[in-house]
Amino acid sequence: MNPIIGIIGKEETLPSQNKIIYSYEEIIKKIITSGGIPIQINLIGNTIETKELIKKLNGIILQGGYDYTKEEIEIVKYAYNEDVPLLGICLGMQTMGVAFGGTLKKIKNHNIPNKDKIHEVIISKQSKIYEIIKKEKIIVNSRHNYALKNTNLDITGISTDNIIEIIEDKTKKFFIGVQWHPESLEDEDSKKIFAYFVNIEKKR
């Protein structure tokens, strides 16, 4: 059976005041093209059953968005403790950082929508992300108004203007957060990240 990847659903209130829980289509497509089966995980109630389901998945993704919740913080810590592969994207990365002692700061000049290549990210060679893409420098998109100021996780990638772009714990199977949106890019680096993440359990 193909790997099953859970996407943590994001909550939003529509102009009609109806509330929805959603997953981004680009993330769903990247999981499918990487050979995975995407399912949405809804954290309403954050029950023990939800956590047990997450433990059985081959990986989970924390999406981008506008704000994180205490339930998402709990899921980050749960995934870490149970060694469930976790990929955090944009706000998802920030959530991971905050869950491990981090704080956020407001920044300028990093929210540039609808463009693929905005700035460079310098990557540590002593990192899992380097093992995956085999590059010390990549060019990424940028769609965020806040950034991590600090965290107790390993900081393994920064932008050329010193914004934290990658955090991880190399001792885990896959516990990586990236500040940009690889789901929106069609370059080889983004494909490698998703392919490695989706199929991580096959490598063990």
C-alpha cells in the first residue's frame, strides 16, 4: 500500500460565517505525485483517538496559514515524541519552532506572492535537508509576514538576510520545517523534499 500522509486541516470562517476545515490543493497534488495517499486530519476536540491515528500514519504535514493553535502545538510534540515523520511548511515550520521554545517576529520584504524564485537559502552541510537535496544553496519563493526569532530545534538554513528558513532534528526519521512553500514549486529540490518525506518509511 502506498504511504498515507495526513494533512493537518486548517480552520477558516467564510464571509457567510460558515466555518470550514481545508487542505491546500498544491500539497495534496505533491503528495500524490510523490506516491502517497493524502488524508485530512481534523483536530477538533484533539482526542486521544486522533493522536493514535497520527501515530499510524507514514507522515504528517503542517500547512501554511495565518495562525497556529494549541492543538497543533500538541501534535508537533506528539509527532516528535512518537517519531512520526513531520514536514512543516511556512506557518507549519513556525509552529514547530514555537513548540520547542521559539518566538516569532514581524518582518518585511518576505511576502512576495505569485513569484517562484525570490531569495537564496544557505543550507548547513550537517543537516538532513542537505542529505536530501545535496545543495548548500537554493532559491525559493517567499510568502510570509512573520519569521522565527529563535528556537531550540537545529537551525540548518537561513536566507541571505538572516531569516530562519529551515529547522530540524536530525536524530528523528524526518522532522523538518521549511519557511517557503515547496508545494508551489516544480523544481527538483522541492520534488526531492516531498519524495523523501512521503517515502521515508520505505527507506527504513
